[in-house]
Amino acid sequence: MPICIRSPASIANLGPGFDIMSLAIIEPYDDIYVEVRRGGNDDIKFVGSYSHYLPSDYRATTLYPVIEEFRRVTGLEFSVRVIVKKEIKPASGLGSSGADAAALTYALNKLLGANLDYKSLINIAASGETAAAGVPHMDNVAASLLGGLVIINPVTGDFVKVEVPSNYWLAVVLAGSKVSTGEMRRVLPSAVDMKDLKNNSAYVSMLVYSLITNNREILGKALMGDSIVEPIRAKFYPHYQVVKDTLLRIGAIGVALSGAGPSLFGVFDREPPKDRISELLNKGGLRDYILIITRPSNVGVHEIPCKELNT
């Protein structure tokens, strides 16, 4: 029997938590139909608003490494039929590739009866990210799989999930473009000053504390406290300052790049006014952008009815 999965987008890093922290959000999301068959060739199809962003050869996407890894792990000969309804814009900084890898990993684990634990599933899904970033990284796939705020050790794979309070909202501004996630990783230093390490370690801890205790002041400081990654990446995005200034003016608790960018997000303790944000962005000279008002999701990948996807 086929299975259909909804997989949420995610926001990685959240300021100081480079490669170790990611947050699942309710919208946008991708829906994926997965069917396992004996023999034959894989049949992969992309539909939806952003399907045209995906390469025509599915072996260049995050799906292929996941399929191959399940063949290796289970020792089974199988082919898959997959339909991806693509509603998370690729290369936007919202874990688009990770969401698909997470959904397919979850589906194949169930359909093949592999019974792998979440640590193993995260590792398999992360292997798919090599296609997008050049290296397997775990933060986005972990958030899409588990939901909530996920803190993960990329060296050992150990992780914890933190339930995020329901009173927070997010405004996400998709603007500009980046060469690739892999390229945005290559601009980062291979070593950092001990002072910066201490700074980011402290703010990561404070960010988790602030979410658990609903401490608005500490949350804002932590989100905007990164002294290592964001100061470098921000220089590549001309829209960075106008978006940050706008969201703070509207009342954001804190603002930061979403993953490697180009998107930025602001955290609010009430629903932010979409029209007012758009008005200020336009006044600031920003024209070509997408504004998403969403909320954190404590639910990760989950099954949905297949009636709309099997076409």
C-alpha cells in the first residue's frame, strides 16, 4: 500500500546555533506520495508551485541517496514511485531539500518494515542533503522528522527535541537568492576565535532557556547574538538590513537569517500584521519578495490521505 507524508519546512541555526539547531514550522510544507514496488525502475515526479526548481534527473536530488541507503541497509531489491508536491521553495533557507529527504526516509522505513530508530532515520535523511549542500547535515532533516526545536550533535548524532510554546509567531521574508547552500558553507571560516565560540555557546544555551521559560528579552538577545556565521553571510544579501529593520520596527522579539539564507525570519509573541510589514518593506525599496506568516510546529512528518497526490 502507498503512503502519503506531509513534511514541514524548518528554520536552521536560529542565530547562534549553526548546524546544531533547527525549528519546524507549520507552513510551508511539502506533501509526498511514496509507493514501493518489486523490480522495475524508480518513477519520481515533482509537481506543485516550485516543481520547476528541481533538476530533471532525480538522482541529483536529496531523494536518490535516501533510496540507495535503504537498499543498502535492508538488502532488498525494490523500486519506488514518488510524487513530490513542492510547496517549499528550494534554495530559500527553509529546509526545502531536507523536508523531502525526511519525508521519504520516514515513508520507506514504514513501507519496508525497517523499524529503524530516529537516530538512524536522521542519519539516512542527512545523507540526502549531500545533493543540496555538498555535505550531509542533520539540523533541517531532524526538525522536519521530529517537529519542535531540535538540538543535534552533528558529530555523534545525539539529539533532543524541545517543545516550543504555542504563543510564538514567525514572519518569514523570502527575498534575493544565493548561489547554493554548499557555496554559503564554503565562505565560512574553518576555525574560530575562542571568544566567539564562548559567545555563541552561551547564546545557544540562553535561547533554549528562553523558550522553555518564555523569557522574551533573553530570546531576542540570543537570536541576534551570533558572532561567527551570520555576520559573514549577511554581507551576501543586499536585502538583509531592510528586512531586519522592518521586522524589528513591527515588534519582532528577534530577527536572524533562516539557515544559510537568503530568507530572514522574525519571532513575535502575537500574530504580526502582514499588510504593515509589506508596506514597510516596499517603502524600504524591496519589491521582489514573498512574506509568510507562520508558527512553530511541534509536529514533524506525519501521514495524510493520498487522494490528492496519486495523479
